[in-house]
Amino acid sequence: MKIIAFVGMPASGKSEASSVVEKLGIKVVNMGDVIREEVERRSLEPTDANIGGVANQLRNEEGFDVVAKRSVPKIMKLSEDLIAIDGIRGIAEVERFKKEFGEKFTLVSIDSPLDMRFKRVQKRKRSDDMADINELKERDERELSWGMDKAMEIADIVIENTGTLDEFRNKIESLVEYLMVEVEVSAVVNPTENETYVANALKNIFGDIELETLDTAQQHKKRLSGTGDVETLKNLHEMFRKEKILDTGRMQLEGGLSIDGLSTHFIINKQVASVGRMNFPADEEPLGSIHVTITTSSKDEMEKIFDWLTPPTKEGRPKFEMEIRQF
Ligand SMILES: Nc1ncnc2c1ncn2[C@@H]1O[C@H](COP(=O)(O)OP(=O)(O)OP(=O)(O)O)[C@@H](O)[C@H]1O
């Protein structure tokens, strides 16, 4: 499971980002629900004043990360691959989520300058919106006092929201597709082989991927396996170039494509990988090969990955080089 959360100054585009995510079918957990539930538990009317009052009371009684803390079990109960958290207000909440979810938690900062945010607020006309730029500055100050700037500073990904709304929505879609990519790698460890030898072969191709040892149906045979995201493919990306095997690589990727176009599977020579090089065996090697499966949430994303890893070539050189992170 992966968790994504947006932070940013008032009117930077967090709600827009959440609604794009929701439209893509991703579950959005609203932190405000925790407060609304507490309001109900205290048998109060769900008015703005009661919600604000209970939120403040909770923070004073149980700390600034109280809402995050109470959201954690709700998130843990879910079984989706990707979940978005809406409504982070400060650094304490970010720290709580980082502690609970570690690497699985991706914090995204949405950056937009004050004057642009003010123009957008004037159009938004939400009941709590301001007519004067100084009121927006005051709102900024309140968010800063909760450490929004610190939360933005430690974000894993920064998205500039300085263009059109469509451009922004495309960036968020691209980000979600990027986060949904899953890479699975595995290789058999034969009784005659040393586990470290196989682990090194895998790490030579996939960098510092975390591996676990699994039993196989056959006695004395183990399998080393690991899962990762697009970052896991960065070293492979370099190897295709170093070994000058872009065309062969492309054939492997395309050859292993599933009928629905959402996953591809190919094998890499384990023995060759153990010495830090890479090629593709025609068939599974006698001692087993390295198996790689890449899964995406859309055909477009898969095509993007193909073009990024192994662009088409002309006279042996890539016709173009592209970024995989288009946000
Ligand atoms: N790139 C953009 N171009 C034009 N309008 C935009 C753009 N991004 C966001 N907006 C609009 O700006 C307004 C503020 O965005 P949004 O409500 O998503 O911000 P927010 O970060 O959730 O704000 P708050 O912190 O105040 O809840 C909305 O009306 C939204 O539709």
C-alpha cells in the first residue's frame, strides 16, 4: 500500500489535486472526518464553530498530531494499492504519518505564489474566502504557525501549480500513474549457489532493492524476491545505455507485454548480472534467471516506461531521452 498526501499554502490547489485523485478511482481519506466523528460523539451539532472548537480542544488535549494519529487505524483497515490523505494542516501530522508509514508515505508539496493564489481565491468564492490580499496573508500566517512551511520543505515531490488548471490536473494524473507503477524482481537460489551471490546479481541491476528470501516448492531451493517502484528501474535504465542494448531491451519489454497492456515480464541473465553486466537469455538458464515484472495502471504509463527505459534508436543512438517524472 502507498499513501500520498498533499501540502501547500491556502488555495495552492490541494482540493483540486484531491478531486483529480478521487476521479481516478483512488480512495481519499479526509482528516476532517476524524473531527466530525468527535463532534458527533460529543452529541454536538456539526456547525463550523463546533467543528473548529472540537479540533482545537483535541489538539490541546492530545497533541498537534491527534487527527493524524486517529486517521492511522482508518487507513490501516483499507486494502487499496494507493490511498490519498486530504487535509494535512501541519508538520506534526506529517511527522506522525512518516513515522507510521515510512517509505510508503509520499508527501507532495503544491507550490503557488501568493498573488496567483489570491486571484484564484477571488474566483473560487468559497464561504470562508477573502476579498483582500491581507486576509490571505493572515491565513498564510496561521498555516505557517502550524509548520506548513516545514511540511512543504520535507516533501518528497514538489509540484508547481503556476500554469492552467488543465496543466495542473495533468501533472497530478501523471504523478498518480507514476506512483502506481510496481516492479517485482526475483531469482532462484540453487543449493549450489550462495544467497549473497544471487542477491548481488539482483542488486547489480536494481540498486539497493530490499529483498526477502522465500521457500519454493522444491526442497533446498529458495527464491530471493523484492518489490519496488519506478525508482527501482533507474539503474536498469543506465545499464541499457552502458551495455548499448536499447533495441534488444525494447524487444524484451514489448515481447513480454500482457494482453491488457498493463504488465510486462522479461528475464535477465543471472550469471552475467553477478559480474555487473546485463544481457537477456533466450530461455531460462539452467540455474534460473532473474525475473522482472513491471505493472502499471494504464497503457499510456507502460508506453512511457518503454520510451524512458529503451527509446527507439537511429544508428544505435536514442532518438530522444525523456523524463519519467512529468510533474
Ligand atoms: N492552475 C490553476 N488555474 C486556475 N485555477 C486554479 C488552479 N489551481 C487551482 N485553481 C483554483 O484555485 C482555487 C483554490 O484551489 P484549491 O481549493 O484546490 O486550494 P486548496 O489548497 O485546497 O485551498 P485551501 O487550503 O484554502 O483549502 C480553486 O477554486 C481551484 O479550482
